[in-house]
Amino acid sequence: MRAIIWVVEGSWPATIDTAATLLPASAEITLLYVIDPDVAAIAHGAFAGLIGRHGPGSDPGLVVDEELTDAAEDLLADAADRLGRPADRVVGQGGKIEHEVVDACEDADVLVMARDGDTGHAGPKSFGRAGRFVVDHAPTLVVLAWPVPRADISTRRPPHHGPPHAGHRPRHPPPK
């Protein structure tokens, strides 16, 4: 079994703990962290806006790129230590986060990830844009972890019982 564990700041301990519990000891594991391309792009853009008023080699985007890579490698090292078993470490960068994650899953059997939205409440908003995209497009089994603390499921809306309200049309016409 080949498994990808998507490591994200804040939720990675829950993701690692879930993977450690569910994945068999024989699993080939890759810890994946994806650098947000927008962060360094902002620094590069600010530098480009100086239009000739800067010295060579003074692009702050290069420093930001290096710092982001170092931070990602440190986070993956912490995740590997917590996992407690061999795992490859991959730092993805360059494309949209969600596309990098989906692409990394191409040859995997399972992806372990955490919800990345409003995790204090059950429901669709417990996914952010990237997480929703990955769940919808991953070419593999997806295991979801709740970041600690788990959401209170009592926050979900109760089921609607009774006739539809005025102006409501059923999605499908009733059978004839």
C-alpha cells in the first residue's frame, strides 16, 4: 500500500496520528507538504515593482523561497518523528496547493488529510477551498482527520420535516 500524508500547519498532528493508527506497518508512506506559491510571489512582485531601484541579488523573494523551504523541511521532520516509522518527505511547490496534492496521489492507494476550513463545526464549511478540491478530485481513497479538538456534531442543522415552504420546488418531479 502506498500512502500520502498531506502535512499542513496546525492540523498535521491529527493527520499523522490518524495515519499511524490506520495505515499498516508495511505501507510505503510519503509525507507531503506543499508551499503556497502566493507567499513568495508577493515578495518577488514587490521587488519587481522597484523598477531599477535595487541592486543585483537583492530580490527578497529568493530569501522567502529559501525560508519557506527550510520551514517545510522542518515541519516534515517533526511529522516523521511523530509518525515513528520510515517515510519519504516531499516538499511540493510551484503550482496551486490543491493541484500539487492531487498530482502526488496519482500512484497512491490512500491519502490521509485533515479538514482545512472551519473545523469547529460539522458540515461543508469544515473544508477550505484546497481541501474541498482535493476531496473532489483525488484519484484515490481519502481518509479525513478532524484536527483536535473534534467538531461538535450537534452544530449540524436538524433535518427538515414537513411540507416545503412557499416558493420551494422539488429538485425532481414526483413519479407519475
